[in-house]
Amino acid sequence: MKITRFVLRHLRMPLRTPFETSFGRASARECLLLEAHSEGLTGYGECVADAEPGYSYETTQTAWHILRDFLIPAVLEQEIPHPQEIPHRLSHVRGHPMAKAALEMVYWDLWGKREERSLAEILGGKRSHVPVGVSVGLQESPTALVKTVASYLQQGYRRVKIKIKPGRDIEEAQAVRRAFPDLLLQVDANSAYRLEDAPHLRRLDDLNLLLIEQPLAEDDLWDHRALQEQLRTPLCLDESILSARHARQALEMGACRIINLKMGRVGGLSEALAIHQLCRERGVPLWCGGMLETGVGRAANLALASLPGFTLPGDISATERYYEQDITQERFTLEPDSTIAVPTAPGLGVTLERRALESFTLNTLTIP
Ligand code: SMG
Ligand code: MG
């Protein structure tokens, strides 16, 4: 595959409802969409970096810079035999996994289109539908949270994750648990606690949670290990796992028992496949995380989550949960059994809705 032209777009899309986490509140989502032309085919990739460096240090602006000045020049006009070659071609650039993942996604989409096979098929996906849940942001009060959760249950979601932070945690989780005793429930702190909070977090142990996601700092496997020793509830790491090596080390030291996998966070689908492989070999529960993706990134997540090692429901909700208007013609819908169908058309299997795309575009750059 030889890409002769790239189009980089910076998008801003209004969210249907604001999404609040321990690091901030967003009423719109920014991302980059990468489009590439190769031998008569067009491939797409989504960069999940957001406007602000809250979830990670990457932003839409840093990703734009890294893609334009370093990553795209490294592959433009180059013959790339397989998408799994991309990480090697980009290895001279340190960090910036979300920018790299977007570029690798373009090659997977092109590869699938050339082979006339869906991404799920190429990866060895085993199911036509993927079990999913919904991630609920911080709400005004425990009562408001219970109401929001109830409305998602009504829509058919059977697994719920709630965001927590200090002062907005135990009461919230207790309220949801009291209202829905049998619900598959988990919490995500996005690094808002310190090891000294262990006695406080231990109160979550009584709530029969599936997992506690990323309670401590993203660069701190060691204290996660110490915290896990004091909790019965399994810890799940998100921000801390940037590679298969991190995943292996975290598991070996006991810093977590479950892994949340996001291809953007780990630098692309190839590294994601390595983590999937590791978890499968070791029997470690794995699930696909979400970054409020557009239809493009959502299609990639569904293909990834169709692999057999994904044993827990993913943060891959229906389009409806995020956007009134998406940039793909396809809208992903929730089936009554809390699953979403995996795309079957070649590559990512999505077609862009050009008018919507134009209306959300803040900036475009064509290379060369
Ligand atoms: O895509 O449904 C989604 C969002 C899932 O909670 C979600 N993602 O830490 O796991 C996480 C957060 C990161 C994104 S915050 C903008
Ligand atoms: Mg998370």
C-alpha cells in the first residue's frame, strides 16, 4: 500500500449531553479525522486526542503537529506491505500514541478494502455482535445519577459504568446499587485518588462492583499494586497501560486484575492485538474502552472487540448516546440483548456523511 495523499481534518462535534469526569466537563468532542488516498481506494482513521490534555497529554493540536510534521512524512509515498509494519516505521517518534494509532487505522481500513474483507474478519473476530455497556458521567446528585442510569437501562444497556471522584463516590455508587441490586456495575476514577485513600475506597468493596477503573495516577503501577492488596474488588487499569509491556508488568506485579484496552492509548491496533494476545494467554479479563468516538473509531472498536479475548462488555455505546448527527452514514444501534452489530463491509465498513463532516470541520490540511 502506497499512500499518495493525506487529508487531515480537525473536527468539533456537539455531544447530546455533556460528559463529566474527574478531570473536567465537555459539551462537545474534538478529534482528528485522517483520510488517505491509495491506488484508487480511500482509507480513514480517527485520532481520539481531545481538545484538552485531561485524559492524556495529547491534544488535537499536538496530534496535528505530530502527524503533519513527523508521522505522515515517514510513510507518504512509501510502499507499506502490511498495517503491522506501521509501528516500526513510526518508532523513531517517542510517545504520541493517539496520533500513531490514527495513522495505523488508515492502513487497516485500506488493507481491508483492498482484500475486500471486513476489519473484524481480518483480525480473526469471532462474533457478529459485541456485548456493550454505557459510561455515565458525573451527575448533579445521587438521585440524578440513579435517574440517568434508569433511562439507560430502559434503552437496553445491561452494564453500567459510573464516573467517580473524591466526594462524589461512595454515596453515588451506593445509590445506584440500592436502586439496581443485580446490575453489572463498575466505577471509573480517571486517576483522582491517592494511595492514602485506600480505607475510603475499601467502602466500595461492599457494593459488588465488577471492577474499579484507574483509581490512582497513570504513571503509578506500584501504588496500584499496594491498593489492590487492600481491596477485594478487582482493579482495572486504563490510563496506565500504554503497551503490551506495561500490561504484562502490571499483571505480574498485581497492579490490576482486569485491563481496559483502547487502541488510541496504546499506539494502534497492532499493539492492541499484542495486549489481547497476552490477556488471552493468561486468562485475564479484557474489555474495549471508549473515547466518545465518531462512527469511524466506533467501527474500529467494534471490530477489535469482536475478538475472543474480550470477555467483558465494552464502553461502546450506540451512536444515539453521543451524537444527534455523526460523520458516518451508519448509525450504530443497541440490540435488545445489550449488543451492537460488528460492521461487515470491507475495512472499517463505514461511509462518510460528507455534509455533516463539512459542518463539523474546523480546519483541513491536504498533504502534499
Ligand atoms: O466512549 O462511551 C465512551 C466513553 C467511555 O468513560 C469513557 N471513557 O476513562 O474510560 C475513560 C473515558 C475516557 C474518555 S473521557 C472523554
Ligand atoms: Mg477509563
